[in-house]
Amino acid sequence: MRYILIFALAVLCLTGCRPMDIRQELTKARKAAETGKWPEALAITKNCLKEVPGNLDATVLCALCMFQAQRTEAAAVEKSLELLNQAVALAPERYDIQLIYGWELLQLGRSKEALGPLRRAYELHQKPENIAYVPQQVQGSVKYLLGECCRLNNLNEEAITYFLQASHSTPFNSWPELYNNLAVLSLLSKKPFDAVKWLKQAQALAPQDCKVAVNTAVICDFLSYPEYNAQSYANYQQARVQWYAYAQELVKHKAASTPSVAEKASLQQVERDLTLRLKEISPR
């Protein structure tokens, strides 16, 4: 997901009191991380911790670099989480540490565990002593990540609240996936016309996005029945055919071009489902 890089770069502006040599070394580590040189940044932060054991900023940056550089190694991932646990215990009022901790848990698929630190990061970053110093991208990251976490835990109304807040921040206001998420959540919350509104924004940003096209077809299908839409269901009956056909073509093209065997199989199944539904609703 794109927000990972923005988030990772934004949180590297860690502050604190440190000896001058450690400050310089952490600056080198941050610069290496900003260019994706995570192993180099990790080596520097490890040296910092050898020089000044327990240094808070070095601990957090080391944890982040370790997670990015060695994510496929279970022991390294657990060590990263252990370091963040230590940092949270030492500085429970630091929103940035809570945010990194929640982000890592979310990346590991542990969304239920991530709720706690992400909610705490949200609460802390809004405190008067913090809000003036939190970069706009980080403010958006807090809200987007918390929205994503709530979505994964079926907390639909709460997820809508945070995604809406994130939509007022750059660059999240230009992400079609944000509006696509809002559309799906609105439909699940029995607000189909809100879903239509959000999908129009997603379409404007990404007219050839498969997920957006499929979701638009599904919502048009939902609104094409008079029991759900007494006033304009006939209009949606016509629109759903067009959207199913368009989504089918997009999915077919993406399936043909993807190198991933698993993704290809998944897309081909979606294409078959779309084809079947299109046959069912097409005029005879």
C-alpha cells in the first residue's frame, strides 16, 4: 500500500536529547532510510545503541529499520516489536512511537492488536502540545491507518469517521482507494447513495481501477431493485449492465498482464463471476 512509504518517511523526524555524535549518526540513518537503504540505516542505528544503550530515538529508528530490512525473518520482526514495546513503556506519551507500533502490527495482519496503539496515537497527536508540530502527512497517516484498522475489524461506522478525516489531508485526498473504502463501508452501513457519491470520486481519480469498476457495478445492481430504490431503480438497471461489462474488460486485461500466478487465478475467478452476472441481467 502506498501510504506505507509516506508514513515511514514522515515518522523519521524523531526528536529528543542526545549527544552530538549520536545526533549526527541518527541523521545519517534517517537519510539512508529516506532513500530505501534500510540495511545501511539499520547498521547505523545498531551502532548508536551500542554507543548509548537505551537511547529512545535510536531504539525506535532501529526497530523501524529492522522491520523494513528483515521483514521475512521472524526473529527480526519479533525483535523489532520488542524494541517498540520498550520504547512505548519509556515514553507512553509519544504519539509517533505508538503510530509506528500500530503500523507494524497492521502490516503483519494483526489488526486487532493494532487498534490499541493506533487509537492511542490518534488521541496523543491531537493534544494541543503536539498538534502544531505534527506534519500534515503524519496527521493523515494516523487517521488513514486507524480507518484501515477499524475496517479490518468490521468497525464500519468508526472506519468511515477516520477515512473522512483522512480525506482532508494530502496526499490521501487524491487516493482512489480511500473513496473506494468509503463506498464499500457506506453500502455495508446501508447508505447506498453515499456509496455512489464516493465511487464517483474514486472513478474521477482512477477511471480504470478494477476494484472501483467492480464495486460500482455491484452498487448499481443493488440499487436496481425497487425494494431498495423506489424512485430511480430503472436508471440503475441500465447502468449496471454497462458497469459489469466495463469491469469485466478491466479485470480480464489485468489478469492477462499480471505476472503473479495467484493474482491471475483470483482475477480470472472475478472475471467468471462478472460474466455470469452480466448474462443474467443483460436484455434478451
